[in-house]
Amino acid sequence: MQRHHWSSLQWSDGHPWLDPSAQDMWVMMLLVLTWVTTNSCVSVMDGKQGELIVGTPAKRQAVTNPTNTLFGTKRLIGRCFDDAQTQKEMKMVPFKIVRAPNGDAWLEVNGKTYSPSQIGAFVLTKMKETAEAYLDVERIINEPTAAALSYGMNNKKGVIAVFDLGGGTFDVSILEISNSVFEIKATNVDTFLGREDFGNALLEYLMSEFKRTDKH
């Protein structure tokens, strides 16, 4: 965790930034890595009347049922089918990404279409059910909020920047803590920067190296 003497939140070209000349309170930088969280994977089983499985069981059978196993679909939320990033993603995944009636990017499995938000709901429902087996679940919150709450439990004050580098997205949230009240000042996300992208970049590099050495 890094500590900076910044505090004044301003906007430049539509993006938030913190003015380093302001000296009235501390800004804490929190980095949240979500590499090993619950698998955000959903699969529809063949020959089992469309049985839906979520999480680790879905990931385990992805090799034998790739076209019906969905993963990393959060990054498609709000994306148009014709978006350049969507078209690039279509070349990288084994499942079908199709055009929804409103032009958004949706998923098709066994002839049925699902929005990325629906797939996310399946994952969250499974996580909630799993947690309820051991805990009294009051509310589901995202990782940056959880990190901020954990940091501010001891009545800390100031402005914090939470960086959440996950499996498919990179989220940044700016929050102010005062008297145990958390106020979100700004938030932004890169939906195509995460573990999936690092893995793809590494795979492309290894393939290019193999092709280069194979020529000799």
C-alpha cells in the first residue's frame, strides 16, 4: 500500500485525477488483486436437459464442453456487438457472442441467448448460496467497496484510491472516509485489462516465439 499527500479530486478530459499540490489530507492507495476468487464460470451441460452449473464444476468440464461454457462475460456488459473490443473477443473465446435485438453483445448457448448481466446473476446467486451455508449473508458488495470498508473499520479518515485488478477487468474507485461514512467520489473501469488479457498476451508471445524458432 502506498501513501501520498494528495487530496483534491479534479476532472481532466472526462477523467478524475488528484491534485498533488493540495496538502490537507492523506490519500491511501489500496491495491486489490482478485486472481484466485470464485471462478466466474457458467456452463450448460449437454444431454442433461440444460442443467446449469456454476463455478469450479463448470471450469472442470470446460475442455470437453467449450462452446457451452461461459467465462469472462462481465467485460461484455454494456458493449455493442459491433464494438471493436467485442469483435476481438469473439476471436479469443470458444462460445458464441451474438447480436441482441438492441444491438448489444449477448451470449448464445444451446440455441438460447443470455445477456452478460444474466450470466453475472447466475454467478452471484451461486456465491450467495455457498456463503449462506456458513454465514448470515446481509448484502453482496464489490471488491473495491469491501477493501475500503475493511480499511476504514478503525475510524480512519481521508481519501482512498482502490485499484482492483481482477480476472477480466481493472477497476479504480476514489472514496472519502469521514466519521465512518464512505462517499464514492469517482469510479472508472477498463473492462479489457485483467488475468484473461495477460494470459492471452503470454500465449501470443509464446506462439510467436515458437514460430520464429521453428523456422531455423
